[in-house]
Amino acid sequence: MVQQQRAIRTRRVFLEAAAEVFDEHGYDAATISAILERAGLTRGALYFHFTSKEELARGVLEEAVTSDGVIPQTFKLQEWVDTALLLAYRLPREPLLSASIRLSVDMRARSLFGTRWPDWIAYGAELLTEGRARGELLPNVDPVAASRLLVGAWTGVQVARESTAEPLDLVREISALFEMVLPNIAVPGVLSRLDTSPHRAERLLEQNRAAAAPHPDATASS
């Protein structure tokens, strides 16, 4: 069990090191030597987990689709919003996520590995389909089309904001995106109850941390 946990940690170190190098230099310019230097581990340890730079890139992309931090809500539309806001909040703070975007928009990497955009579209479409069954969506809304458009818009916002003189806050930009999109998706009674605040993602993560923290009574009894 100890060896297994160590192996999981080592694999994670290599993925995060590769993500940082991919994010900073792009796929083609990234080298195994640079990844090893960033990880601070041996070449043998690397090849135990990953046989090549290509396999490292695939490993990074496998981490791209995540719903960490999303809490079940009354409305599935709120969970859809929360997923996008949380991703926007986490992306600048987590190299694995930002590198997955860099690899996805890199034409060379995309030709080799594809992207996780289809998975994001399927994830969003599932939430929206559930929301439609609950009466949350306007009658003319196609869950797949809406999800596909949001994934494209979310990615476009992320790429475009980095081209501004002073990079804009991604969470605020995605919050503004939803303010424009949701009136064309949600029924009025649901729309008025959705929270698209740029501060919502941070609050959700705080709730998760509080829920995961040991209860004082349990600590005292142990």
C-alpha cells in the first residue's frame, strides 16, 4: 500500500512538471530534460510511469475534464454554471488544467492527441438534458448545441483574454459570459435564482474544504 501511494505521488509529480513545461514552452519546445529538471526526479523513475513525451501529454489531457468542487444543486443549470466558474477559478492556479488548454489549442499537439472538448460537451449536455427534464430550459434549447457553444465560448474567452495588454480575470469574464447566455437558455423562474457571481467558485471551494475538515468533536473523541 505504501509503495502504491508513493507511485501515485511520483506519477503526479511528473504530470505536474510536464504540465508546467508544456504550458510555458508549448508541446514541441518541451523536452524530457526540462521536465526531469522541473520534477527533480530520475529518468528511470519517469520511464517507469511514462515512456515518452507523447505519453506525458496524453496524461495531462486525461486530467482536463474535472468536476471537482461542484456540489449538487436544486437546479442542474446551476451545476452547469458552477462547473464553468470553478474551472475558470482553478485554471490559473493548476498547471494541469492550463496545460490542457495549451495543448488543445496547439495545432501540432491537437493533431497528435486530439482534445477533451468532446468530453466537456458531453458532460455539459448531460447536465442540460437533466435540466430540461426538470423544466429548467426554454422549450427551443438543444442541450448538445448549448453545451457545444459554451465550450467554444469558454475556450475563446480564455485564449482571447491572454492577448490583452493586461490579462483579464478569467472568472469575471466567464461570469459575464453567463449573464449574456443564460437569458436565452433558462426559463424566467429559474433564471432569477441562478448565481453567476464571480465569487461563487471560491465560496464553493471553501464549502468543500469546510465539509472535508475533521469535526472538532470527532478529533476530541479520538
